[in-house]
Amino acid sequence: MNTKNVTDTEERKKLKRTARKKAAPKAKRAAGVARGSEKKKIRHQAQGQRKR
């Protein structure tokens, strides 16, 4: 939801909350996808290289 043009903070909060309630529920994360602390860690990253 784009609330960029709404200046009043409380009004923006209300709009966002109603939009969040109306939105379809997010799908569950797939079984094989690691998240956060479960991810494979890297010992030392070379400059300019991809992490994983």
C-alpha cells in the first residue's frame, strides 16, 4: 500500500492496518528454505564475490 502522500502519522497507521487485514495471508515458507540462523555460514568472504 502506498501511503507516501498521507502526512498524518495516525491516519497512515490506520490505512496500513486496514490494508494488512484485507490482504491475502502470506504462503508458508517452503520446507527446504533455510532462514536466518539456519543458513550456511561463510568463514571469510572475498571482496566482490557472492556470499553463497
